[in-house]
Amino acid sequence: MKTFHLAANQTSFPSSRRLLSAAALVLCAATLAGCNKDEAPKESKPGQALASVNGEEITVLQLNEELQRLGVPAPQQQTAGKQVVQALIDRELLESEAAKEKLDRDPKVMQAIERARSLIIAQAYMQKRLGEPVRPAPAEIEDYFNKNPQFFANRKQFAMNELILAANDLTPEVRAAADKAKSLEEVAVLLDARNIKYGRAQVTRSTADLNPQLSAKLLSMEKGQLFAVKEGDRAMLISIAEVRDAPVTLAIAGPQIGQYLMNKKQKEAAAAEIQRLRGTAKIAYLNKDYAPSPNAPANAAPAGAPPGAADPAATAVAGAEPAMAPAGQGSVAPAADNGAPADKAALDRGVAGLK
């Protein structure tokens, strides 16, 4: 039996039902002003006032800024605007009470404010430096489509059945017994005999959801072949029920390919700018323990960190990552660019135990 980690790229578009909670998260962030309202003189905010909270105005400019940050489509802005105004009122109330208790002077709060300020300024510089993203030409989109048939014209879809159990229960003895099983049902009988609790699931993944090397491994397996996946504190015993053709046309894939290529170019340009700035700067590590290893790739994320954790290009450019549809629901773009560090890390996690 083979053991590896299935790496799939999944994102989802924010629904209107989650708008209020998203707005609350955005709007409850600490203000960058960093001053006590009781001590600082009040200044009138530009723009038409929509509401007043203890003399503090909520303006149209504030509302428009929040709607833009939330990415609310124009047809929904009128309805969403009412919710956002309420969230702005809540933020004003919380900020006012926090100032009364001098929480804006708390060292941790001040540090968070300084970090937010630094990120905003860095993003503003990068956006000015890169300018507006240029959408790829139709010929470039078609060329990418033709050079990656595994994601589009030759796209395959895997239907798989799973038994999910605690990772600690997948002992060497259980593993050895499962290796001799001819089906997932035999494994279920084995687990029942050992009083091991498990759940069942059916999942669908495609060659567009998984990195190319992992897709190739799955395509090489026979129908019904068992393999094991360990992920955190759980383990999954999986069999491939079916592999079917799931081609995607250029007309359908085109918009996602265009977005993917545009974001990829923006991220590459941002990375190049970071490298340019590093090349002209005098960087000295006063504590040698934090100096990068001579063989470490530039901007590499630390071990165990999420993708992009140490990537200043991804941090400085909003929307730098490719937009993907949820796995198994029309995702047509690659999980990661071939050869990219993030893709290699996913592969290392995914097939480290493959035999």
C-alpha cells in the first residue's frame, strides 16, 4: 500500500450570507491613528455623513472604502451598504471604549498598528511600482491552454472512496493487515474486528486540482487499488473507484487562465523588485543565528510555515495568488506553477512516503 498526502488547491468565493461576518472582521481592526480620542482634537471627516456615533461621523467615503475592500458587486452594494454601516458603527463604539481604557497605548496593540502601517505602505509602494495588471492576450491564453493538456483537454477526474480514522490507529499491524486486503470493504471489516472507529467519505479530485507528479502517480494505479494518506491527526485509507475523462474547453478555461497568468506575472514582477531592492541595500545580520543559509533559496518559507509565509512578493501584492474554483467543482487551472517552490513543497509533503 502506498502512503502520501493528497495536495489540492481549494478556494471559494465569498457569499452574501457571510458578508456581515466578513465585514465585522475587517471593520473591527484597530485604527492606524494610534491616538487617544479623549486627548486628540476632533477633525471632521471628508465626505457626506451617513451616521453619527457620539459626535463621530460615519461618511460615504468610509462606506465606499469598506465595500471595495470586501469586493461587493455593484448590484449588491445597496443592501450590503446597510450592513457595513452597522459594522462601522460597531467599530466606532468599540474603538471609543478601547480609547477610554487606553488600550490604544498597550504595547501589543501599538506593535500590531505599526505592523499594519508597515504592510499598507509596502503594498502602496509595490502597487505604484507595478502599476495596473495587464491582462494576457488571447494568443497567450490559448498557448498556455495548448501546452497544459493535463489541466484542460486531457483533464482526468478521480472518484475515490475513503475510510477515515485517527492517525494513531493506523499502526504498523493495521497497515500490514490492510496491505493484504483486496478491497476497502475488507479493510472496513478488519477495522470493525479491531474495534477501531472510522468514518466513510467519497471525494472527487481532478488533474487540475493536484500537482502533475501526484496526478501521474494516481493515473498509474489500478482501479480499486488501496493507498494510505496521513494528514495531521487523521489517516485515510483510499481506493480509486473510477477515473473518467473530464475535458474543459478553451472557452470555459480562458477567463481562469487569463487571471492565473496575470496574477503570476504580477507576483514575478514583485519578486524581481524585491530582489532589486535587496541588491542595492546594505543588509547586515547582527545576530548570525538569523542569517539565511548560503544554500537556501531566496525568500524561502521556514519549515512548517504556510505557503507564502516568507514571500514578500505575495505579501506586498494584493491578490497575487491564482484564483481557483473549488476542487472537484470546475477547477481548471493548475494547483501550482510547475517547478515553483510552493509546488515542490506540496510534492515533498505528498509523496514523501510513497513506495
